[in-house]
Amino acid sequence: MHHHDHGASTSAETPERALSHRRRLAIACAITVGIVLAQALGAWMTGSLALLTDAVHSLTDSIGLGVALVAAGLMHRAATAQRTWGFRRVEILAGLLQATLLLGVGIYAAVEGIGRLSAPPVILHLELLIFGALGLAGNVISLLVLASGRKANFNMRAAFLEVSADALGSLAVMLAAVVIWTTGWQQADAVAALAIAALIIPRALLLLRETARVLLEFTPRGLDLEQVRAHMLALDHVQEVHDLHASTVATGLPVISAHVVLDDACFSEGCVPETLNRLKTCVAEHFDVAVEHSTFQLEPRSIAAEETHTHA
């Protein structure tokens, strides 16, 4: 049940799948760079805040996808004596960076959009519609490329969310162009920018929360440590469980550790190996979150009594 290999490849993602994810990220990144150039030109030509916001958002996407591409390569490098988990946690840092960039773009769009509601500039609606359609087409292609791997890890999830929000932003740009074209209401551009901000900010905050949970080493979602403790205490020969910790190293890699006090007789009668195996099977098979990497310190009551920094 217990795997001692800390290397790059885990049951969560094979090297072949990792290579496929990198290829998809590379394609999406190239497409997004093209979108940035087209939207930047369109924003300059039309004076549209919505298109400018979408262009900056696309720029953020291209940076984020570039970071994700680098992270996708680094996170599967082999572990070493200096980096015992390899670069697995790079995906979490990449997700955090992408979420931070998204949040910054969303706040900028919100502030600037509010300002333009009272003093809207004249927008070239036909050009705005064309460039919005170009952005949407590019984003749809990127979404199709990323779709199959979007649940693989935080890194791929962040990339998919960025492109999804940008696609919706392009729709908002096109809608603003149609409204301005048919009604002459110039504030539609600022409203579209605010709509884009409303799409970006919640997604950025959600991703920030999820990556922060990993970096702060919170207990993995779906794993109740009190239930784990109770299940372990119900095993034969287990008297006490303390210093119980659980966290997530990276996607698909939850870990757990604990000090387990056994009957003193266990250490003389030879039941320690069997008890250790039962403990590992317990955390690997009996809960919604299967924890295959577990570390247990088995000790007699006399050793536990000497420990001065134990906690629940």
C-alpha cells in the first residue's frame, strides 16, 4: 500500500499524460499571444476599455500559461536529496501567481469601468465587434485544446479558468459592440468592462483560496482527521495517537503523519510490523481521500511520556 518513490511520476499523472499537458499548454500559450497582439491593436484603434481589459487579461493569460508551461516541466523532475519532493509544488506556486495576476486585472477593470460610466469615450463599434470575435475564436480553440486536461492539477485548472474567463470577456466585448452599434449607448463599453471584472475576480479569489490551503498545509478537503484518529485508535494494540498531521504536497499527493503509542508488549511480541501495515491500510483505503504516503512513528508509552512538544 505504501509507496516509497517520491519521484515525479505518481499514480495521479503518468509521464505520458504530463507530456500531453505540456503540449496543450504550449499550443494554448501560442494562441493567446496572438490574441494579445490582435486585441491590443483593436483597443488602440477603437478606444474600448472592454477590449483593453480583455487584451490585458489575455496578456495575463499568456504570462500565466507560460508560467504553467514551465511549471508543468519542472514539477515532474526527479526528487533529489536536496529537493525531496522534486518540483511537485511548483504547480501550486504557478496557480497562485496566475490567480494573483487575474485578481489585479479584475480590480483594474472595475475601477476604470466605474470611472468611464460618467464620461464614456466614443467607441468604434464595428471594429470592436471584429476584434471581439477574433478573441473569442482564439479562446474557443484554446479551450478545446485544454479541456481534456483541465482537472489534472492546479496548474491545468488555472490555465483553463483563465482562458474560460477570457472567452466570456470576448463575448462581453462583442455584446457591447452590438449595443453601441444599435443604440448609440457608449456606456455599454464600460459596462462590458465591469462584466469582465465580475467574471475574473470570483474565479481568482477561488483559486487563491485553494492554492493558499495547500501552501498553508491545511488538511486536505474531504479528510476528517478526527475520524482518522478514531479509526486508528480502534485498531488492536493502539493506545494513543498524537502529533497527527495531514497536508497536500501537490495535486494527487496528500500525506499524513502521526506518533502512535502501542502496547508495550507489542515491541517484545513482534506485532509492530502487522500493526504498522494496518495503520497504513487504514489511511489508504477507509476514507474518501486515499492517503498512500503515510509516516507513522510507533512508540511505547515510556517514549511518549518523555516527549515535551506533543500535541493533538
